[in-house]
Amino acid sequence: MASKEALKAAIHAAFDSVVENGPSYTKVYGAEIKQKNYVIFRRTTISNFAIGFRPGSTDLVIVPLDENNGNVTAGSPLTITDANRASVKKRDLQGRFVIKTTDGQTFRLSIIPSVPKIMAAAYQLPVDQKAEYDAFVALRDSLTAA
């Protein structure tokens, strides 16, 4: 497993590779954990994302990520602006940030300041992002205040 710093750098590089002017964004890592319960077993799906934003703006760019042995690849970015943002919740019952778009997409993101290596067993990427998390909290609070 790559170090926390190496994974964070790989996440930022993957974001920058698919988003125009990517380095100008503040980036934070988030994971979406979906569970389905069946009679005999429970299925858990983890999706990883890089969320980019600029201070003073309410626009978000969400980029899906795939990680394999420290190599991070980015999917197609989704830009969420005031025009296509349907709703925002600061926290749901599981403490996740929830954002919905007007075209029906919903993201339930767990974003924390430091993902411990033990959470890597739960398929979250272990990263330290205290400064980025604090900037994201300010943006989240401005989006949910309205």
C-alpha cells in the first residue's frame, strides 16, 4: 500500500488530469459506501471520489476514482453548479454529506480530515487532508445555510 502522502498526491494528479485548470482547485477525498442487505449476506460497494472546489465559489467538480496498488485513475468529471444542484444536506443519518443534482444523481459522501490506514480494510483510501477538509467544511456550510 502506498503512503498517505503518495496516495493524496496521486488523487490530486488524477483530478488535475481530467479537469481543466485542475491545479487551481482545492481537492478533498470522499467515499460513498452503499450497503444492500440480503437474507443471507450483506453486500457493500465503495466508490471513491475527488471533490474539487474553489474558495468563494459554490461550484463543485466530482471525479470518480479507481485505485489499484497506489495507481489512481480518474473517471469523467461532473461539475455541479447552482444551475444543476437540486439539494444539499449537511448530514444524513450516517453523517454523510448529501448532494443531489437536477438530473437525478445523488452523492452520499463521507469526507473526513484523516482516513486511518485501518479504514483501508474497508476500501477507503488512507489520506490526511486536514487543511482541505477545513476548506470543504466552510463550503459545505455555505451551501447548506441557504
